[in-house]
Amino acid sequence: MPWKLASLGTLLAATLLVGCSNTPTESAKDPVATDTGHSRCEAKAAEFTIGKKASPELLEQARARAGAQNARFLEPNDMVTLEYRSDRLNLNTDNNLVITRVNCG
């Protein structure tokens, strides 16, 4: 009986260790770095989008110029969380999908 418990304990420990191992994701393998060498959103660099119609191409251009890891459009009635992410670019739009504000977070 003790042998079975020891085997089960070893199996459980190995399973927990495998589950906690850190494997890099695609975004971690190829981070976008700004001139300062770290990934941080610079909203000023994406202000060229204000007044333009939202499109996937414009979102990607703004993300790249701002040095952000992620970017998204936020419409007036979209629900957002209160978490702040310094590597995320937000392009706020009006009801006609025209960008009205740019910020990071």
C-alpha cells in the first residue's frame, strides 16, 4: 500500500511541475521594442489616426508606430476592464467608427 501512495504522490508532483512550466508564446518570442529597448506603448506616435476611419490596416500601422504589443478599437458603448496594460494601444471611435482619441492602457 505505501508503494502505491508513493507512486501516486510522485505522479501528482510531476503533473504539477509540468503544468507550471513556462513556455513562451508567440508574442513573447518576437516582442516589438521601442527605441528605448522595451515594449511600451507611446500614444503620441499613433495620433496620426485621429479623424480617420477605423480599419484593420490602420490599427496595425498605429500599433507598430506606437511600439505596442496589442492594439484595439473601442467604440462608445464597448465594455472595458479597468486593468492598465502599458503595452496596449486603444483607438477610441465614435458611432461612425471615426477615431476620436488615442491612448495606452
